[in-house]
Amino acid sequence: MTANLQAAPSQDSSSRQALLISTIAFTVCFAVWTIFSIIGVRIKQELGLNETEFGLLVGTPILTGSLVRMVLGVWTDRYGGRLVYTMTMLAAAVATFLLAFAHTYEQMLVAALGVGLAGGSFAVGVAYVSRFFPARKQGTALGIFGVGNV
């Protein structure tokens, strides 16, 4: 019985740690995913984009993020959340870095595709966090994780 009592806090601690780190990672990914809604107006002015071009630029990462969730969800089940989350964040970081070197509309669109990968982090995080909590605590845990949408 003593072993069970000692194991429980460790499980609780690792669950809280996974939730905290995943929530922070999701917050960062969400900020990256929506970056064009922040910098898009300036890009529109600098590149002289019309409304259609601007809408496509802002919408591209959102669409990419939504579609890539299917693949990332499958990969999370197959390879584990930690690996897939790390790879997703690295890919989004590279795309965000390369965005600094984009000077044409076409380059911005390619960067937007890469930045959109960050939007797929939601599927990874939900699957990853859920595994750390019993069914009766998953609603609370996922609610906390969802705060990353700020």
C-alpha cells in the first residue's frame, strides 16, 4: 500500500507537468498560427495587396492548421505526443524564422503554409494531455489546455 501512495503523487506531478508544458506550447503555437492577423495589415500595405490576396494570405495558415490536424492526430497516436509536438513546433519555428526573409507575396504564402503547421498543435496537445488524466479529470485538464487559445 505504501508503494501505491508514493506512486500517486509522482503520477499527479507528471500529469501537471505535462499539462503545464503542453498549455505553454499551445499558447506559443496559437500565437504563431495567428501571426498574419497581426502583421498582415502592414504586409498588405508594403506589398500593395488587394483584398483577395490579403484574405488568402491571412487565411492560408488557418486552413493549413485545420487540415494538418488530421495527420498530426494520427502521428500522435503512432509516435507519441512529445515527439510530434516537438517536431510541429520546430517546423513552425523554422517557417516563422524564414518569414523574416520573405519579401514577395509568393514567399509570404509559402511561409504562411509553414506557419499554419502550428495550428495543428491543438490535435497533438489534446491527444497528449488526455493520456495523462483519467476520464473523470479530462474535461478539466483539456479546459486548462484550451486556455492556450488566448
